[in-house]
Amino acid sequence: MTDHWRPEQTLKRLDTQIAFNSAQIYFRFRWDQPNPGGWVHDMLVYRNGEWRRFANPSPWMGAGDHPDHAGFYEDRISFLLDDGSVEGFEEFGGWLTAHTGMRSLPSEASERAVREHEHLGDDGLGKTDVRKYIPQACEGEWWENDWRRIRPEGELEALKRDGVFLDLPMWRAHRSNPKGYGTDHHVLEYRHSDQGQNTYTTQEWNPTDGPEYMWDPDVVERGALDYSEIRDGTFPDQQDGTYALELEDAVEFDPSIAEWEGAMIPRRPLREPHGSAADWRGSGIWEDGSWTVEMWRDLETDHPADTKQLVPGGVYTWTPAVHHGAGKRWHWVAYPYKLGLGVEPTVAGDRHTTETAELVAEVFTGDEPDWDDVSTHTIPLIFPGILEWSDLTSDSHPRHEAIRNADVTMWELYEKDPESFLE
């Protein structure tokens, strides 16, 4: 929706607390987000006699800031987590997962090329785009990353059995928060959703007949929200849930009730999750210009095939990201951190760990942590732009040999450390 894709704020501070007991791990995040409305997502709006989808990303622009506004995209927080199985992740973090051909990058692969791909396309996973993946999913040296050369299915299955994937839980302000969950994913040759059922689905619609569902008028008057009110800055209360269409509150769409100028209905109805996709619980509140979000799960889950299992005393690589009003690459990300559960993370991985920042999750007793007793770490997040893993490993990069040998980290590449960010 906007040509101003680079945010004025290129650094964001993420206050982070991490605690665990014998059974569960908890994360508590707080970050400033002065723009309200980040809990409204992917809406169908009736305008000028037809239904239109308002889902284009508007990452740094409110509904009233542009005459052709057509974007609603939720705020989110996510993180990548590894137990040392993915080569290069402890040095390069999320930059290891951004590649030539990925959606939203200038090099984005065409839908036709993806659909013709033996593994990703119509005869395989049925995908139409390239998303996050790790280089080890591709043939060649560990750092080579041509998505067109994805390993055979049997080799991918062996990698997954060996734990060579990244865990990617996510809290979504619209698509998971009202249900009290996060959504759970993992990254190997694609960013997969974990097995089971996540917190949202997608309703069918078309410009003439409208959506499948609307709100029960006893829940939301006239079966829909009013786009004109939201455009003027009157957002639904983030804490009362009426901005999200839950299936138990939905009824079959009736145009005699909910087809009026400015009627607005979510395209993504919410449902109860189950299975590995429901491993992470989550709760978030936007208040006074900032989000406070908690995420928690069992240390050991019933789904080791797509979830990293955690143990007290273990050391992991962890890197968070925050999205505002946009998906894909339009986010703020952290460099990689070593995270120890109750221990100083002095355990080195297979490769270079110098200059990788360290965090310690603190032990608590009882059912949930008292956050007043847990240390706060301020994590610097930066806007990554369109830098790809191929840019870092190409022959033209002045330090490509050190990168290919993992003899350098993102911290060292850009000569920035947490203290310099936060000065």
C-alpha cells in the first residue's frame, strides 16, 4: 500500500523475560507500538456495490493516512529456536533462512516456476511461492541454498528425524490471541505449519455474493463491523474480542442483514486448535502504546517430529522478530542469542560462537512465574531490509570465505553489539 517500505524506526527495543520450571517455559515480551489497530487483520469490506478484500500490508500507515487504504494486517511476535542441529544458525540466525526466490524479495520466484517444481509445486506440496528454508535442505555444501535443488524427499525426512529444522512459534494479535494460543511452525525446505489444526481457517467469498459467514447479530450488531468507524480511528476494543470472527459466533451470511456500505467481516474465522500446532499458549494486551505478550509451552511435548524438545540445563540458539502491520520480510529482527535454561550458555556448538550474545532463563517454582522476580533483557531488533543469504555467501562478498566457514557471526559482520544499539 505504500512506497515507504523502510520504516523511519529502524531499531526497535524488545524487553524480554524468560523463565522455566520443571515442566514449562515462559516468555514475556514488551515493545512499543504507538499505532493502534494491530489486532485487525485481513478483512472483507462491502464498498460501492461489491465485496473487496482489505489485506494488503500497510506496515507503517494507519487507515486514515492514505486515500486508497486497503490494508489490515495484524501485529505479531515470533522467534526461531534451535538445539544446535542446524549448521550456521548460531552464527547467522534468521539471515540463514532468507534466500533468493523467496516471496516479497526482488528476486521472488514466479508462481509458475514454483508450481512446476517437483517438490514444492503441484505434484508435491502444492505451494505457489518460496518461503523460509534452511540451506541444508538444498543439495551442495552446507551453505549452498538454491531452492530449485531441494534434496530428495527421503533425505528431507532423514534430516527432520535428526532434528535438522528450526522451531518457529508465533503469537498473532488477530489469528491466535483471542483463542489464547500461538501458532506453531517449523522450517526445513519450507516454512511448514506443525501437525494438527491451528487457530484460524479461511472462509470462501466472492465480490458479488460476499463471504460464507458473518457475525451472529446478537454478538455484533448488523452482523459486521463498520469500516468507516475504523477508518476514522475508532477501533474495536482489543480486549473484548469483537474484532475477530470466532466460528462459535458465526452464522451463514445474510445479505439482507450484513450487506451495507462499509460492512466489514474477517476473512479468517477462528477455531479451537489441536495437536502440535497448539503446543504454544499465548496472551497479549495492547495498552498505552505498547504490547505486552506472554507465550508458554511444555518443555517436552508430544510432538518431537516438528518441535524442539527442551531440558533444564540445555543451551539453545534463539532469535526473535516483531511484525507491525505487515507480513513477509517487513519486520524487525534480532541477531542470534545463546539461551541457557538455568545455566550460563558456555556450551559451544559445532562451530564459531564468539560474539554471540548470551541469555539465561531463570528458574521459578509454582504454576507460573512472578515477573517481578525475573530479570529483563532488552533485545535490539533491526530492520533487515532485503539482505539475502546468497548476498552473504556470494563470491562478491568481502568475507564470503569466513561466512562459508562460519568463522564470523552477524554481530561481527556489522560490528554492532547490544550496547552500541542501545546507547
